[in-house]
Amino acid sequence: MKRIRIDDRSASAPPTLPSTEPIRLVDRHGHRVSDPAFPVPDGGTLLSLLRGMVIGRRFDRQAGALTRQGRLAVYPSSYGQEACQVGGALALAEHDWLFPTYRDSVALVSRGVDPVQVLTLLRGNWHSGYDSNRYRCAPQCTPLATNASHAVGLTYAARRKGEDVAALVLMGDGATSEGDAHEAYNFAAVWNTPVVFLIQNNRWAISVPVHKQSKAPTLAHKAIGYGMRGHHVDGNDAAAVHAVVSHALAEARAGGGPAIIEAQTYRLDPHTNADAPQRYRDDSEVAHWKERDPVTRLEALLRAEGRLDDAEMDRIGAEAERLASDVRERLSGEDALDPDDLFAHVFATLPASLAEQRQALHDELREA
């Protein structure tokens, strides 16, 4: 990898306020929209984005079904947010890092993580479920915004070692109300670390609407207060998300510092399987966002431009079904769990207090 000095900074102009109108490259009817700063990705990239969203949505639907069957303890769906998940993940270079939240399972699948390993944490069977170093994906973060500080620390350390590594942090609108987000934004800007914070503004932090969290015109406007670049993008436009995130990551790698990207999207499903969204939002709101579906939007563009036909869609659909079938089959049985796994990979050397707890557990199991 290219060696980078930690104090490198680009000669770019100071950050300016983002537009209140989101960056859009493909409208909800599948028509191209011209933008002077961000070209539409090439045809191959657009097909990859569509494939990722179709597979990701099928995986998401399958995970929801497994939760209803009792195979998963909980599942936070990202139905409707596929453009953010796939567009962001595919913008990363191989050596970059992804810092996901609990809702970003589709992003992990798009990054190449084994889908069953993605769901292992949500079964309650393992500390993470996948090898973070192998996939360069941090564990899924349940506490809001703590992954943001972890990403800043990793990229700061990488810069000190002269490594050309950037990170993408996925977070929701609710996470921006946490102190951890402020600390991460501030230190990222002060230390000029190559981090891009992608805020998936899905309108609701469980049952709290975004207008009760912030008076800023957009959440991307917060960037300028930290001395960062800010971008406001249509989060249901996979082409726009991919283009803007790719641009921000490239600038960050070149020494231009971190950026905040707000992606306007919507969570069509409940917060989790334990949520009752009808108590706090109207069906008309859900219908409004279904008309802006990210999958059908990109499919319409590719069909209109002759880059996609029924045969190719059938092939992608069949690939998605094979993945769903594999997940079902591999999660159909009961896992043989080892109680010692509770204490594995927590400390390099197990402290005496945990060693005592492990022994107490062994004694209890022998007496059972």
C-alpha cells in the first residue's frame, strides 16, 4: 500500500455548506439527473449495485422470516435502505474498513462476509460472528455511535504507520444525537483522519422523528461546524450514494480529511421484530417511500438504457434465491454451543475474576 504521512492535507478549498436539495443522479422514475460535480457511475458499476441490492433484499427478507420462526433472537431490517448499504459498501477499496451498526447486515453481505456469519451475532451465539481482520469489517455496533470513534482510532493509527487506509462509518440519524458522534466528528477533523461518516437518515430513531433531534437544515450541515466537508444525497439512489461516497473516500485518502454524508432514506419495516411502527407513523408515509424504492428505480434506468433484460434479472434473482436457501439450510439445525466460548477472545490472558466465573459455570453444569 502507498505510504501516507499523517499530517498530509489536500490543498482543497475550505468546506462549504451542503445543499438542502439532495444530490440525485437517478430520479424515482429511473431517469438520469445531471449533476455538475458527480457523474453517474459506469454501466458495470450500476449493474453491480442492482445485483447487490436484489441479493441484499432477498437476504433481508429471509432473515426476517428466520426471526419469526425463532431462528434468530432479533433482526433489525434494512428493507428500503439497500441503496445506502450497497452503494456505500461497494465504494470501499479492498484494504479499507467498514464500521457497521446492527442494521447494516446487507452492507456486510455486500462486503463479502458469509451471510450466516453475519447472522450469528443476532442469534446470540458468538461475540461477533465473523473475523473482522479477514473481511476488514468491524463487529456490528449495537450502542449508537460507538463505532464512529473506533473508526477514527483505527484510521489515526493507520496514518501513523503510513498506511493508505480509509474507513466508512455507517450510522443512523438517531446516532447523531449521541455524544460519541460529536467526539468522533471532532477528533476525525482535528486529526485529519480518512473517515467518511455515512448517516442513513431513515426518518425515525425507533419512534423519535428526526425533527425532534435536530434543527439543522440537514444533518450534513453539522459537518461545517467541525471543519469537515458535508454532502446531502438521495439515499434511495444507489448511483448517487456510490458516487458521493467514492468521491469522499478518495478525498480522505488523499489527505483531504473526513466527511459527513447524509443519505435521505426510509426504514419500511419495523425498527426490529419487537417494534410496532403503526403506533408512531402513518401508512401513508410508508406508501410515499415505497414509491421511491431504490431497487425498482435503478432497474428502470438499466432497462431503459438496454443494459438489463429479463434474462439477466432472472439470473440475479436465481443467485439471490440460492443465497437465501443456503442461509435457511445452514440455520435450520441447532448449534452445538460450547459454554467456554463465552470467555474466548475477550482478553489475551483471562483475568482471575473471569477464570473464577468460568470455573463456577463448569461446576454448575456438572451438577445440572
